[in-house]
Amino acid sequence: MSEEERSDEPEVEVDVELDVTEEVTPEGDVEIEAVETETVSEDGEVVEEEVTVEEAVVEAAPEEKAGSDLPPGADLEPISVEPEAELSAEERARLEAEEEERAEREAAEAEEGEEEEVPARPAPAKIAKDARYIATGKRKRSVARVTILAGDGKVTINERDIEEYFPRARHRTVVNSPLVVTGYESNVDIRIRVHGGGISGQAGAARHGIARALTEVDSELRPELKRRGFLTRDARAKERRKAGLKKARKRPQFSKR
């Protein structure tokens, strides 16, 4: 085609407009729509064409919290503490009385529960006047020969009264503990021959022998005496001194020169 023919063709003008719209949905998302409008002018005629260029849905970015440099919990509302109202003397007395009544009620309920849990103690068995129950008890280096007779609760140790032989109440309590547990403290007489060891060892040996003798009187007492450890032979004893040492384990101080 020659240049003259090209010059004879009418000129075409094209105008392009881009329209972008944004809409926010109730969920907080942003919808973006871009519409391109082309206007073509040819021989004085106008033709418009709309072309959707892009549609997109963008999730709304979370807003940055103001004061991000603050420590955690700085944005929380403080808890308002109401000042305690001052009570009158009568109200305080009434509250104290209610607390005391509640404490007494709880203590009484606890005592009732304990009384229900404790099983009834069996009645002591009757012992014939000519009956003899003999047993041997040991503790450390002490050996006690115990004899139980029918009586009213008298305890004799090496032909001496228990208060005279054991002046300390702690030792007397140890000796009488099997009798108190089983309920025979006022129904039998106890005669004990003990030798060896010290006062504490002899008291333990006497208790061991009395417990063993009571099982001869009534075999049903064995579980209770066993549970309290009265029938167990306590084998603990002082460890002997070794040659070259001051005591069983203690060594002399080391001297370099």
C-alpha cells in the first residue's frame, strides 16, 4: 500500500480509563475490582467498551495494636477493689460467735467419726489363779524373763516395785504399753527377772517379754501387738570399736608430719 492510500484512511482515536473500586464486606474482607473503559472514536462515532481487568478479595490486615512497646497486660483494665466496710462492734461479735460455733460443730463431728472408726476392744480373758504364762524378751544386751499371773495389776522387776526400779516415767510407759493396749493393766500381775544392758535396754526387753506372754494368754491379741511392733525383736545394738580407730567409725586426726 502506498503512502497516499494510507493518508486517505480516517484516523482512529482511543481513550482508556481505569476505574478501581474497593468494598468492605461484613466479615472485614476488602473486595477490589478494576474496570478498564476503552473509548474508540472512528468517523465521529463513539464506541465504549468495558473490560474487567482484575477482581480480588483481600483479607483485612489486623490493625496494629497501639503501644506495642508496652509490657504484656498493660492494656488490661485494672480490677477495682472496693474498700471493706467497717463493721460495728455488735456485728464483729456476731461473726466471731458464728465462727466459734462452726469450729465447735466441726470438732464434734470429727470426734464422732473417730469414735465410730475405732473398733471395740475385746474383754480381757479370765486367768485361773494357778495359771502361769512365761515368755522371754530381748533388747540390745538385755534379757527379760516375764511371768504373768492372775492379779490386780502389780508389776515387780527383780523383786522391786516398778516405780523403784524405773524412776523415769518414760521407761515405765514403755514397760506398761502392751498391757494398756490390750486392756490387761489391772487384771494381771507381772513378775520380771531382767539382767544385762542398761536401763533403756531392760525396759525394751521387758516390753518384748510382756507382749509375747500376752499372746500366750489370748492368741487374738497377736495382730494388734504385731501391728504396733511390740512383738518384733529390735536387733539394733551399739557397733563394736575396731582396732586403730577411736570408736566404731571415728578415725584419729590425720597428721602429715
